Amino acid sequence: MTGTVRTTTVNGVTFEVWSDFIARGTFAKNIQTGETKKIQGSGYIHKDLTVRKAIALIFQMPTFRK
């Protein structure tokens, strides 16, 4: 069971972000490559800045800016 799918941009790349209530985490999917990774385990993040920082860290991007 997942929450609402939102989109955000990090370093010019668009990502879909959603919370999965069964896996108890927040996930992000790179729209261009289709790669999906868990950006927050055992909890949920919703604030745009926090989500962008987590995506930049997990996907090894040089910056979290839009």
C-alpha cells in the first residue's frame, strides 16, 4: 500500500517520490532511468528540501538543488 506519488527535481533530474506503508519507508524513482531506491527506511519524509537532500545522497548526485 503506497501513499500519494509526488514529483520533484534534483540537479535537473525528475524523480517520483512516494511512501510505502507496508515497507515502512520512502522511495524515489528516477524517471529517466527507471532506477528505484529507498531514500528513508523505518519512517517517512515529506518536506521537499529533506526529500531532495535524501535523493542527492542516495543517488550520489553532486547537489540537491533543483
